[in-house]
Amino acid sequence: MLSYLLPILLAGLVGSLAQKTGLCMVRGVQELLAKRSGFLAAILCCGFWFWLVIPSAIGDSVSITMSRYSASPLFGLGGFLFGLGAALNKGCSISTISKLSKGHFYMFSTVLGWMLGWSFLASIPVSFEYNTLSSINSPPITVSAVLFTLVALILFRIPQQRRPILLGIILFGIIASILTYQVPHWSPSQLLKDISAASIHGESEKWPSLQRYLIILGLVFGMAVSAKKRLPLNEFKLRPLQLILHLCAGVIMGIGASLALGGNDSQLLVALPSFSPAGAITIISMIVGISSGILVRKAIHRFTSKATKDIK
């Protein structure tokens, strides 16, 4: 019973930390563009804590959790589209759920769009080729060196007021790594991937177990409890244009995640720590896509501001 409930409790802690730290790749790229790279660096290292928190004695079974693919243009395109959509959405997969838990219900449009985008690509009669690589059972020694260097930089070089957030992201990575070892495909994008495979392609063995749904509920519960300020339901305003924007952003994210075999959550927690070349290409492309989306958003804001002034 404890082994069944523990992943759900861990998901609650992961959700709580994600909410408290404001964990989001879009925010990370914004900070990078503002020449503050620490936030994004801590996010990119989240999954690598897997190799330090999982005992080496069980190294032979670690390969079960790790899927590796060779790099291809599909992963680059998928990562770019996901990043572009996330920037237009003003939130990646985890932060979308975080905002929902705070009462920003327009994010349901993003989730719906994500499902439509993923399902659309999965349903078209085109087969994409992905080359699987052999799994690894132990990481290079450089992983430990990089992680301890990151902690040292946070403790001694980062301004004191920013340290709690970055250390919170590290703790998020540690707990999420333990959860990934126990339930490799727990992340929201992996859940959606398996649902689409089961419902669209008829792969009935891919239907997620009840535990995986409960893990997502635990994630949302942890986020909701840790939210500093929730938007009351009576203050929520339904704006059609806002819903359309987030629906479109979600569709772009869904198509990108489908091409890349997962959103940023599975890329950070599974693909990168498995040293998958495809994961590295996808994450780099996501950063480029997010940067492009931020520029597009700024251009749209300037255009609408100018149009409003001209009308007045």
C-alpha cells in the first residue's frame, strides 16, 4: 500500500515546489535574456539529480526508466514548435497546470489545444521514424561535477535573495527524480502520449493505470495548496479572445510535443538525464522557440498598443 501511495505523495511535493519556485522554462528563458542564467541552469539540471539520488547498487535496473533516441530534424522541429507555443501561452506544461491550480481557468483552453494538437498529429496517416539507442546504466563522472558546481555557484555567487528559489528548484529535481525512478512515465505529457496511443491507435495496453491519474491529481493538489494567491471564481472573467489565443498556443504545443515524443517535462526529467541526443536537440530547440515566441509577443503588443493610440 505504501509503495502505491508514495509516488502520489511525492507528486504532491513536486507540485508544491513547482508552485513555490515559479518553475517554468518560459520564465527561465526570459531570465536568460535578461542575463540571469541561474534560473534556467537549475531547471536544465533537474533531471540529472536522478543519478545521485538513485543508489548505484540498483544501477542494472536504471535502464528501464531511460529512453534514448538519436537526433533528427523531427525533434528539432517539435522542440521549436513546443517552445513557440509555450511562449505564446506564457507557460510551459508544468506552469500551465500551476496556473490552473491558482484559478486561472482560461488555461483549460491550453490543455484542450494541447490534446487536439497531439491527437491531430497522431491521427494523420503519416509514420515518423525514430531511431532508438541503447540505454545507459551509469552517468559520466562529469554529471556529479556539474551538479556540485551548480550548487556551489548558487551558494557563493548568486545574490542571497535569489538562493531560496534556485535551491527549491534543486529540491524539485531531487524529488522528481525519485518519482521518475518509481513511475518513469508519470509526467503530464507522458500521460497524454499514452492516452492518445491507446485511444487513437488502439494500443489498449498503453492505457495509463489508475495510479498515474492519481499522481497528476496529487501534483495539482500540491500546486493548489502552495498557491500564495488564488483567483476567486467570482472574479474570473471569460474573455473569448484570450481563450482562442491559449487554444491556438496549446495546439502548437501539442503538435510539437507529439513530434518530440514529449513536452518539456519529460524532456527535462527523462530524455536529458538519459543523455539522449534527441533530448538535447529538443531542449535547445525549445529555448530557441521560446525566445522567438517572446519576440513575437512583444511585436504583437507593440502593434496593438500603436493601433489603440491611433484609434484614440
